[in-house]
Amino acid sequence: MTDSRQSRARAEISFVVNGQARTVHAYPMERLIDVLRQQLELTGTKEGCGEGECGSCSVLIDGVLVNSCLVPVLQVQGSSVVTIEGLAAGEKLHVLQQAFLECGGAQCGICTPGMILAACHLLEGRLEPTTEEIREGLSGNLCRCTGYRQILEAVAEAARRRTAA
Amino acid sequence: MRSNPSEYEMAAPGSLHATVSLLAREPGVWIPIAGGTDLMVQYAAGKLPSRKLVSIWNLPELRRVEVAAREIRIGAGCTYTDLRANQVVGGEFPLLHIAARWTGSVANQNRGTIGGNIVNASPAADSLPALLVYDAELILVSVRGERRLPYASFHTGYKKTLLAADELVRAVCLPRRFAGHFSHARKVGARNAQAISKVCIAALGRLADGVVDDVCIALGSVAPVPLRLTETERTVRGKVIDSDLLLLAKKAAATEIRPIDDIRSTARYRSAVAGNLVAEFLNRLNSERIGTERGGAKEVLAKWNCLPLEKAMESILPCCGSQAWVRGMVARRPLSNESALLAASNETWHNLTPADWMEAFRSHPRIGESRPDDSLSTQSRTVQSVEWSAQEQRTVADSEAAVKIALAEANREYERRFNRIFIVCATGKSAPEILDILQQRLRNDTETELQETAEQQRQITEIRLRKWLQG
């Protein structure tokens, strides 16, 4: 992060999004979620509360789960960002997406991208997470539809499939 | 009211030196921003005091933990995730480790920093009472140089601190002299997770010759600043913990705190809970003494808390042969005493899947068979667990031939019926008693019997954990 422009002007900010190098012209304090949705048209990332409580705007920055509503875009300069759009390989859904689909882990869909990215971050660190570890891993992601049970099942199912594969 | 980003400036100088130079050029104008978990919320609400921000996120000088012989220096830019992953914090400063785990969600722990928590100066912050009881000192840095001051003096009023307009918090220093202390943390909030505290406590204590030799107590959310209860500490120091002392301690705590009514709770509730939390800590400290006298439980746990992952898993596996349980327990480190260990075990066990339970069941030999059946062998059975099984089943091994034959027969019937071996917590039970239990349990339906088996395994694990604590 060497950009030290201080004028109230848009900055040129380069980072990798879902494996592709991108450069945006944005105000440094623009929130990452707004840049993703408006400039890069990656509308899979949803805004819920806008204050880091609900997790629906979760994305990965350099493999680490964050709330994109709390990240000023200047801070992602040179980083690699993964959004929900970056998980599937073409037509083939990510194992988590497939499991959410089959277990009924998605209802209205607002929390789903965040849930899946939080689960993705969890599964990166744990080969076979316990139910308790899954609960903790998803604790910052709120869902108002499912009652969570199907979501927990979907993540456990995805972990099983990944191990079996 | 959403802020308009075009009205804000942000600098990202990329080094500590360049950052403090910028702060010195225009003191009080530039707001340092790390992970943004507090400031971006204020920004969104249009409540930032300035429109110029300087990013200190991921500055290498601020994001490291230095371990020296007498103290550890935690860089102010370390995140809660960094703290949770740090072995020295986990092993010697469990209260800080626990507070890091309690702070927000995984995503917020990945971005929120200890320095941000200190400067944000919320009286409800979970990690600040822990810093108070560990006698933390802060290193502040500016172009004028560094200065070091006791953290206890840093907060001067509600959201007011001694930080000068051109200064940054560089590091938090914790003296490494509390590893032998009993520690206790408790958070009282509307929910267990993702809730800001109504009241929280962090406390340390040590007994010598039956009296309180050293004690540090701090509370959150009971005053405009995180509060160290120095009067209460004075009241209990040098005394035997009994019911009279608990009353005196509660009274002293009530005179020290200055709770308020707010959206989360009332002054009256906070006052009652604060007294109860202090009393609970003293009670635990006292029972810890009784526990310690029984064996080196604390040393065993302290050592285990610091073991590398694989070794820690290997060490505790004989207590319960489920790999998921083992992982759950290791993830809950540090555990400071027997009651925390048993509580962690129970919670972990209840949250496992039936498949995980089955794995634990399979690690036992059939009751009445001193040697485990090799056809049932699993990687979860260890030399220690086989030895413990033999101890637990001694009364059966020594019983009359007729009872043994009846047990063997009932075992076979049980295995046909439920497709797994019969598990019972055999410690303290005679062979005829066990036979009786086995025959009764054969009448259970599948689900009832699964739950009963899980409960028996839970009891076995508890007994084994107590043995394990003997070292």
C-alpha cells in the first residue's frame, strides 16, 4: 500500500477480483461492497446492515473472511478478493453451493453469498469441522429465513463430500 | 445519513515512520484507521470527527508479537485472529485469548485490532479488563519518540484517553508473571455470542497458605472506563475466602463501580451482577486451591495449553476416542482449570454427530473382555485408553464365572440389536449391577439407547479427564 495521494480525488486502485486483475477509479473511502456492486457489477455480494453485524456482505480478501461494508477500497490495493461469483468453475457449482442447493440452505437468498463465503473460509482451515466449529465459523452471518439448521447441514455435507472426493 | 466518500481523503503511507510524520504535520486532523470495524460504522453514520483518514492496516511494524524473557509486546495492529492464534497469549494470558474469542464474529476478529479496541475506549470492550488485570503497559509513538505508560492510567473518562494528537499506540506490553495464577473470565450479555456485554469480568488470583496472596479484578461496562477494582482487591488480599469475605467483597465492589442505565441494561442490574461475578470468581479461586491440592491439575493443563496441535490431540485422545471431540477440545484451549475442562468436554460432546459418538464407542473393549477385540480396533484406541478400560472394568474381570458368561451372552444380544458394543460407565459398579443395567437397556428403543450410550460415554470421559489431570 504505497499510494499516498491526499487530494479529494479518485484514486487508481488495482487488485485481483476472482482471479482477474482489475483497476478501478474510486474514492479511497468508498466501501469495498459499493465498488464491487456498482463499478464491477458483482451484485452477488449483498448489503444487509452496513455495520458489520450481519455478514451478508462477506467476501474473502487474501483468503481471509471480512465484511466488505467495513473495508475502505484503498485498503485492498494489491490484494486478491474473492466474491460469491468467483466460486463456481464455469457451469460447475462449488461443493458448498451444491450442498446449499440440495439441503435447502438458501431461502430468500440475501444471506446466502455471505454464508457460503464464511463456510468457505471455515473449510479452508478445517478439514472436518465439528458442528460446533461450523456454528462458530458462521456466527457472524445472520439468516432470518431458515432457522440455520439447513445451513449447518449444508456445510457439514459439503465437508463430507470434499473429504470423500 | 450515509457519508459521501468524495468528501473524504485517505492516505496510506505504508510505514510507521511516514504515518507518524503525517500525524505530526497536522496533529488531530488525521484519523488512523486499521481494520475499520469501529470507524467504518461511524463513517457510515456520518459521525467521524474529521474527513481525513490515514490507513495503518497491516503496517508491518504494528502487526507482530515480540516475545522477550520478561514480557510480550503485542503490536497494536494485531487482530483478534492473530491473538487467538498466538501460543504465548494462549498459554500465559488466557484471559486475553478468551476475550479475543468473544469479540465479534470471525470476520470482525479478522479485521478488528487490539490497538483499535484500546483507542476506541469503549467501557464495554471485552479485551480491556483482561489488559487491566495483566498490568499491561502501552508504548505510544510519535515523531518525538516513544513513551511507555501503565495501561491503567490511559483511559481518563468516557472515550477519553492520554493519547496525544500526534501519537499512535505502537504496542501493548504484558509482563510474563501470571502463568501460575488462576484466571477467570465471564461475560454477561443478552446472548452467548455476538452480544455486547451488560457486565464482564476478567480476574486473576493466587492463594498461598490458604489466604489470598495476589488478586487482580477488572470489570467492563460498569463505569465510564474499563475498571480495575483496587478497593475490592485490597479487601480480599491476605484473607481466607469464606462467606463473610464474599459479602465484604461484594460490598466493596458496589462502592467502586459507577454503572449507568442504557439500552443494554440498568444500573441496578449491573450492580447486582457485578457483585455476583466477583463472588463467583472468589469461589472458583477457592475451589481451585482444593483441586490443586489433589494433584498437579493446573500444571498439566498449563503444559497442555501450550502443546503444538498434534501433541495436544495425542495427549487428550485416551480420554475419549472421538477425533471430533479431540479437535473440539484442542480448539477450546486454553483451559485454565478442571471445571473449565469438564464444561468444555460436555459442550463439545453434546455438539457432536452420532457418527462421532460411534467412533468414541468403538474405542472401548467389550465389557468383560480385558483385551479389546482387534477386529473392532480403531486409530482412536491408545495404550492409555486400554489400560484405563482395564481399570474401569476390574470388578467385572474379578467376578464369578456365571456372571461373566451371562454378560457375554447379553453383550452379544445387545450387539445384534443395536449394531455396536454395549457402553456403560463401569467405574464403581459391580458385575451383577452392570448385567442388570445391560438387561434393562436392551428394552430401550434405538434413539433412547443412543442417547443413553452417549451419556455413559460422557461420564467415562469425565472420569478419565480427572485421571488425565493427575498427569
